[in-house]
Amino acid sequence: MTRPIRVETRDRPHGNVTRACVVQAHGVRIVSEIRTADPVIEVVSNSVMRYLRIDGLEIRGNGDESHGLVLTCVRRGRYIYNFCLRDVIVEGCGGDGCRMTGNVFEGQVFNSYFRDNRGNGVTLSHGAEDTVLSAVHFFGCVFGGNRVHGVAMINGAEDVGFQGCYFLLNGKYGLIADRGCGLLSHCGFENNHQQASSFEEGGAGMRLLVRGTLIGCTSYSVFNQTHLLSAYVTDELTMVGCTGRGGGKARRAGLAQIKGPEGSRAALVGCVGRVEPDGKISVVGPTDGGRSTFGDRWDSSDLLRIGDHRLWVDRGGRLRIKAGAPSADDDGSP
């Protein structure tokens, strides 16, 4: 294919698409011969577009085009929603494998592969005019071998879920999220940071800011991936049943590096691997050396509790205890 495909709806209401709009490819491969900085396929909504489905399509890029597949809706009061990408493959494109921007929401991506692209595997972003990407879920997808990140959630996008997905061999992070990520469940991160020159110059499989929830996620590295997670938490982070391991030159790989200010909180349950807390974040659960950390001031929101009793350290450095919440630094008994 030598020219890009661009589908753009008219303005609402005449451009509204409110019935099934299906690309039933069943294994069709588009081989891009596009030599300009245009995406291979671009869908732009200036109206209300529902029930878009792209099924069984492969896009093979040549590296000179831009992104492989683009869904864009960046006008207020216009939408792309109730959409589905299924069994889609996007490889070798000059930009991102797939890019979704703006009012793109309530959609699912199943069993799709975004590999060996020169940008990110997938980029998810809020857009102009306060348009919001939300309620997008990926199931059983692979983001691998991309030159930059496997998935980048940028410009505030956070309401995204990944279930049973795999992030591997990307140039930098498997996943970055500048406002956090709603849910990662049973996802794997393997040997990311391929562009790093050494393990010491590498990084974690994913980078989260603000908040996140991880359940049953795993990390394994023999090269430059140092942890499953690197996080700066300003809200809450929850990790349940996650593991971080390594072998070879990555034998020192651990589970997580977690930073945050006072009032931020991380809860770890049943996790395996070294955890390195930093800053004033409260980490409940085993950290490096088997420790758990709690607030130490009487008015901390995360004091250690034993039954109804709270423990804290007063200004003189004495450990104090009280049944119920303390009302002052010298409350309770030393």
C-alpha cells in the first residue's frame, strides 16, 4: 500500500455512526510502502462513533511511515466509544504501533500484538479541548521489541487496564504512566531497557506516578531490567502476589523501588523480591530486609496498629502507645 487510509466522519449529527462499523479482515496483511510521515490507517471522529470493530488485520510497516493504527477524537462533545480491536498485529512502523488520543473510551483490545515499532508499541493520551481517554482494557496482548516503550500512557491518561499482557525487550520501559494505571493483572515484564548499556544503567519494567494496582504481575531479567516497578506515589499503590527476579548479570534484580511524600501509601501483600522504599511514603508489607514502614508522628494517617492501639514516636524519641487515636504528641503512655 503506497498511500495512507484516513477515515474521518463529518460533524455531528450527520456524521454520527451508531450502528456496527466493522473491518472484518480475517488475516489480511497490509504491507506499507508509504514514504511520508503519515499513519497507515487513521480514524478521526468529528461526531459520535460507536461499535467500531477491527478484526484480524495485520499492518506491516517499513519504518518510513508514521504510526500504524490511529484512533483520534479531540473535539469536545465528540466520541469514539464501544469499540473493539481483536487479533490485530502492527509491526515495524516508523512511529507507534497504535495511538489512541482524546475521547476514546469504553473499548477493548484482545489478543493483539504491537512489536518492533520505532516509537512505542501503543500510546494512550488525553487530547485537546479536555478530551479524555478512559475505560480502555487490553486482554492477552503483547508489546515487544519497540524502540522506545511498550506502552506509554501520557497527558493524564490513567483509566486503563491490562489483563494477561506481556511487555518484553522494549528499548526503555515496558510501560510508563504519568498519572498511574487503573489495573495490571497477571502481566509479565521481561528484559526491557534494551537500549541501556548495562544493568546499572537500566531500569524497572514499568514506571508509575501517582497511583496503581498490580495483581499477580511478574518480572524477570537477565539483562538490564532491574525491578518490576519503579514508582513515585502521591496517592496509593497496591501490589498483591507480584514477583521480581533476575538471573545472569541481572541476578540482583528486585521487585520495586517505591518513593513518595508523607501521606502517600503502598500496600504489599504476598509479594516476592527486594523492595526499596525511599522518602516518607508508608510501605505496609515486607521491604528490603523484611521491614515494613509506618508513620512515626502522632498525627500520621498510617500509624502502626495492634488491635485498637496505636504506636508512634514522640519528639523526645520515645515510643508511645494509646488505645484509640492519639490527640497530641505526648498523649498515651511511653
